[in-house]
Amino acid sequence: MAGSSMRDIKRRIKSVNGIEHITSAMKLVSSAKLRKAKNIFEKSRRNFHYITEAIEEVFYNTEDVPHLYLKGSRDIKRKVYIVVTSCRGLCGSFNSNVIKHTQKLIDEYHEEEPPLIVAVGSKGREHFARRDYEIAGDYCLPPEDISFIETQEIGRPLIDMYNRGEIDEIVLVSTSFINSLEQKVYDKTILPLEIKGDPYTHKVVQEVEYEPSAKEVFNYLIPKYVEIMIYNAIIESATCEHAARRMAMENATDNANEMIADLTLTYNRTRQAAITNEISEIVGGAEALS
């Protein structure tokens, strides 16, 4: 019985040791991908303010601005949620946090028509498709592989639907990168747009002429703003995904090492008990013969 138990423990140690090698390697891979994604995200974030400043400048320096894209311009009857998740697992609660937050938003606000879902990442698409939500678009490339050109393919159909009155609000649900140990789910309404800038900061002293017109410039900037918002969210989500996976693999590696230590201790105790039992049997047999 002791020999069988020891063989089982040795098999478990070997199995856990193999898992520990895999999780340790995945941790190193995620760390390398995290550094790369973080660099891309930081470069994109540094340039993001230019488009928002341009929109605010046009808004505060001319009255010829279409109110179609501004908050309060229409009643909210139907929303579309852009849900940014990953295409892979093994990243802790990263995907479930985004999905739960989106579901909470849907449950709290009851529009006249059921919401549409645009799923970036297969995890979000699978969840909402199983619950019979209408999927207006899905993009299942890994987030770090989606280029700005591909984010235009996500944004343009939504802007066209907004212009036709098929949807009234576009809400982005993604994950914000705070640091390598902390990520936070957020939601942001990207259309209709709420201008929050200080009018005195963006007011130009000299008169500005916009060609061909302020309206055309504003109509050009809004789609760019939506596309950049989606792109920034996707690359930031990729950064968060790699950070979450690195942390999950680090925890899994630590747990595997603890399990190996516990199993090794159990194996040594079982082996010692077996040896002690054999010695007792030998001594008992020798005493019986004497």
C-alpha cells in the first residue's frame, strides 16, 4: 500500500512540475508582450489629445457646428456597446470583469429597443451570442494585432448607423491600464459627444476661417475621434490583458511550487514511514526467532 501511495505522489509531483514549467514560460512570454504593448499604448496616448483639442477648438470658435453628434441632440432609444475582451484565456478575471460590467450597464438602463453588441475579442462575442443579443460586428483578431486601419472598419459602420438614426448612443466598455499590477474596467460614451473643455482655453483671439466650412471640418473630426477612441481602447486592453496574464501565470507558478513542496514533504514522510515499518517488521521477526 505504501509503495502504491508513493508512486501516486511521485506521478503528481512530475505532473505539477510539468505545469510549473509551462506557467513559468508563459509568464516570461507575457512579460515580453507586455513591454511591447505598453510602448505602443504610451505613444498612442501621447498623441490622443490633439484630436480632442481640435474638436473643442472648432466648437468654441464657431457657431456653425452640427448638433447631430453632441449630447442632448436626440432621445436615447437604442445603444450599441463596443465590448473589448481578449481571444484567449488564462488571464484571470480580465474577460469576466468586462463582460459583467457590460451586462450590468445593459440591465440598469432599459432602452426602447434591445442593445446591439460590437464584440472585439471572441470571449465577449461568445458570451453575448449565447444570450441571444444581436451582434452588430465581431472582430476576433488578438487585440495587439489589430491595426488602426482595422479599427476604422469597426468605427465607420457605427457612425453610418448613428447618422441614419439606427442607433442613438455608442458606449465603449474596455479595461484601463493603471499599472502592471492593477487594471480597471471602465465605460465611456463616445457618441453623442459631450464637450467638457474650458471655452476660455480654446477661444482663439483672431478670427479663424475653416475650409471648406466649420461644419465640414467638424464632421471630418468626429469619425476620426471615434476611430482613435476605439484604437486606443483596443491597444490599452491588449496591454491590460498581458499584464493580467503575467500576474495569473506568476500566481499559478507560485502555487505549483508550493504544491510541489507539499507533495515532496508528503512523499518523504510516507517513505520514512515505510522504512520504519520495514525495520519494525525485521526486528519483530528476529525477536521471534531468538
